[in-house]
Amino acid sequence: MNTTALEAQKAGLAREILCIEDETVINNIWLMLKTVNQQKQRQKREIGFLEGKAKVIFHDDWSMTPEELGMA
């Protein structure tokens, strides 16, 4: 499912929830959305053909200012 389809599905569910007065149905929808979000968080991010082919080396003369780190 792509992002556009997912957003459309969420919008449709939101419209339905606004019209529902039965708390059981609302709770079931809430649990379903919570489960979907947990499943998305567990999915491993695919790096593809670059996986394991990059490394970072910080030499002794490496430095970065607080502004460059975004801490200013």
C-alpha cells in the first residue's frame, strides 16, 4: 500500500469515526490503527545495494562547530 492510499484510507476512517456513536466500534478502530502503527515501526528499513559498503572514519584532526551540529 502506498502513502497516498494509506492517507485516503485514514481520511475515510476519520469520517466514519466522526459519525459513529457506539464506543465499542470506536475502540475497535482505535486498536486496529494502533496495531498497524506498531507493525510499521517493527519493519526493517531496506538499504538495498549499499548495505554494508559504507564506513565512516573520523581522523584526529576532525572537528565540527556547535553551529554545524545544530546545537547553537
